[in-house]
Amino acid sequence: MRILITGANGMLGTALYKELEKNKFNICATDLNCNNTIKYLDIRNFKEILNTVENFKPDIVFHLAAETDVDKCEIEPEHAYLTNTLGTENVALACQNVNVVMVYISTAGVFDGNKVEPYTEFDTPNPINIYGKSKWEGEKIVNNLLKKYFIFRAGWMVGGGEKDKKFVGKILNLLKENNQVSVVNDKIGSPTFTEDMAKCMLNLIKTERYGLYHMANKGVCSRYEIACEIVKIIAKKDVKVKPINSAAFPLPAPRSRSEAMLNLKLNLLGMNTMRSWQEALKEYLKNII
């Protein structure tokens, strides 16, 4: 099977590439940041993506490329929509042109966060920031243009080791030089570990059961609880994690109270291979520290 990846040099792309390579797939990996194994591709350029798809002739296109900096999206909305919405439209049109299956990675950020329980695939999106809106528009484009597609919504992404620029990576860097960290305790979500997601995606894609799926690790937690778990796992007994309100960290983009997700469809199909976030975090830290 021939697989084309956009955004292959990112956190999830790195994990997916390793999993595909392990399973002996024929891979065309692309990104803005290229190297010996990753070719240059700008998804904002329709001709580039169309030529790449037509020349490589993939069976599946994994569209991972995105602007995931939530605050940058808020400050530069045109950049967000050009990359996350029109870039996704470019990929979807190229897939439509050659009748190729598309995999689109979306986010829990499409929800407003007002629901008490975790969000399922059957809840209606209502994003409150530009990042969430740009990804939600991408979902609608994929759904409208294609019949054979998978949309996977991820939670708080974790993975990539040195490439981890998200929350866990930031906390690990802070712990190198500080014996006290202040972490917000009024925002909750569901972590998504890249290696777990890569494996789960490949298992589901084999079924050809197309559609929308949530794909987060099991459980719900706050940022504060993740930080406490990190300290416990790496056995830094002299470190204090201080809970604070998110108002102490004013940011350009509004954040929802909850990005907690339930993989309801995977559960109903008996295909939820995502571990608990605590188990995945323990293995992840063991491998990178």
C-alpha cells in the first residue's frame, strides 16, 4: 500500500512514519521542514499537492499538516484559514481528483467546552477560537467533497520527544531548572499520545469503515493533574506543583473549559486500543528521559 503524509515532520507525523515503516508500507513523507526522508510540500499550494498526489499515486493520504499554535491562529486568522481550511481543501480536492482515501486530523478544539461530560462524535461542534473554527471548517470540507475519508479528532497531543513543543514538553523543560511550577487546574481535557494514535488509526483504516472518530487516550484530567503525574513518574520529590487559575496566564486566544473527549464510536465497535493517559505517559517518559 502506498501512503502519502503531509506534516510528516511533526509530532504525530514522526510516530506515524515509524509505524508505517515498521509495517513495510511504501511512504511518501512531506512537510515544509524537509530532510533526507521527507520531501518539501506546501499544502497551501494546490498545484504542488495535486502534482504530488498524481505522481506518487497513493492509496491513502494522511493529512497531518496544520498550524497548531492556537494563539498564532488568533493573532493571524488569515494564516490560520489559509493553512488549516484552504490547505485542507487543497488536499481534499487532490484526493477527489484521483479517488484516493483521505485521513484528516482534527481536534477537540472544535467544541465550546460547556458540556459537563466528555464530548462524543455525536455532539455538535461550536468552536470559540480561530484555531478551532479553522479546523472545523476543514472537517466540513472533507465531509462535503469526499465519500471515502476518515476524520480523527485528537485531544491534547503528546509525543515526539525533542519535538514535543506542547504541554508535557514544556513542563519537562521547566522541571530541569525549577523546583516549583505553577499549572492551571481549571481546564480539562484528554491527552492523545502520538504512538497510540498512529497504531489505532492504522487498525481502523484497515476496516474501511469511513467517517468521523474521536481518538484520545482514556480518561479526563486537568493540566495540573498531568504535571503532578509527571513529577510522580520521574520521582522528583523536591518539586512542588502549584495549582492556579488560568486567569493568571492571559493569552490571545480563548480556551474552552473542557476539551475532554470520549471515543464512543471506537468503544461501540470494540476497536478502542487507546490506553489510559497515565499508562501512556509513564511509557513515554521512560523512553525519553
